[in-house]
Amino acid sequence: GAGGGMAGRKVLVTAGPTREAIDPVRYISNHSSGKMGYAIARTAAARGADVVLVTGPTELAPPPGVRVARVETAAEMMAAVLAEFDDCDVVVKAAAVADYRVQAPAGQKIKKRDDELALTLVKNPDILAELGRRKQGQLLVGFAAETEELVGHARDKLTRKNLDMIVANDVTLPGAGFGADTNIVKLLYPDGRVEEYGRTAKDELAGIILDKICVLLTNRH
Ligand code: C5P
């Protein structure tokens, strides 16, 4: 129940950015620090869950008691997540997955030459949307980092990806989003409920998000 144990639950958490190679020494990535996902993984493990953390490159220490799978690209994250998905009770996708990758990464370092250089990008698979299609009782929680129309975009993702909850944050607010130790979020549910949290430490938010997950699990089973 709320604040209580998660023993016997398998929880898969993704965290951090992904990296998409441009050439052997360069990549496309984003500002995700991994802090929110690591806090959720650490807290779920402390509550007794069997936790797998699939993480892109971060500076963070692996949380105690958590099985960690390190990945770089979105494709690697997808493979690692799908390998763990079937027997999961809960999936929390806090990772900031690159939406596009370089179509044909150069085999050698690209040399400085012309004034302009064009890279063709192709869409990455949406891991969470794929989980939404495959889910058979797993509780799916997504994140939406937005710079405008926070609730509208988040609700659209909740519906489109077949999620049970989405954590929406406006990354333009001070004290929210990438790199910060605090976040300002709204939790949205399929029934239309919206719960708002003012500036809160990511560690504390992790506990709140897991409390909500436990309520959803209890109401479902
Ligand atoms: O990028 P977007 O705003 O659509 O991300 C919303 C959610 O979908 C996040 O939980 C993110 O981890 C997930 N996602 C994913 N695979 C992608 C893009 C996003 O799993 N390729």
C-alpha cells in the first residue's frame, strides 16, 4: 500500500539520456542527468521491489540493491527493456530517449571541410509506445518533459502510448527538469485526474510516484 512494501514486485526503470553516434568520436544526446530515474530505482529497491535499471550514460553511482544494465543507444535500450518486460509488474520510463538517430554514422572521424555539413536523421522506435502495445497487465508509467502546452502534450502521450500514469514536467521552470535536484510535476491518469506537486526534491518525488503506483496496483489486483 501507500508508503509500504513492494516485495514481490518486479520494477523496471529506465533513466538517463541515450547517445546516437555521428562518427566514432561524436554523438547526439540530451541534458538528462538520470537523477529522477535513479531516485525511483533506489526507492523501489529500498521498499523491497526486485528492480532492474536500464540506464544510458550518467555520472551517477548505481543504486544499492538494483540490477543495472548499461546501454548507449535507443536501439540498445529497446533491446534491454524488451528482454525484461514480460515478467514485470511495473515499468517506469524516466529515460530521455533520442527521438532520432543518424541514418549512416561515419566509420571514420568526419573531417572539417565544407562550411555546411548535413546529417540525415531517421526516427528511433518509441520504446514506451511498443510496451503500450505489448502490455498484459504491466503498469506503465511515462514521463513527459515539455517546454509548452504541458498538460495537453502529456495527456496526448498518456493516451497514445497506452499508459497508466504520466509524470509531466515543464523543463523551462527553474527548479524543474534536467540536472536539477528538484522537480515540479503534474501526475496525469487515464480517467482525467491531474495531481499537482510544487517544487519537490527528486528523492521525495520518487517516493510519491511509487506511492501512487502502489495505489494503482492495489486497485487493479
Ligand atoms: O519523447 P517523449 O516525450 O515522447 O517521451 C515520453 C515518454 O516516452 C518517456 O517516458 C520516454 O522515456 C518514452 N520514450 C521511449 N522511447 C522513445 C521516446 C520516448 O520510451 N523513443
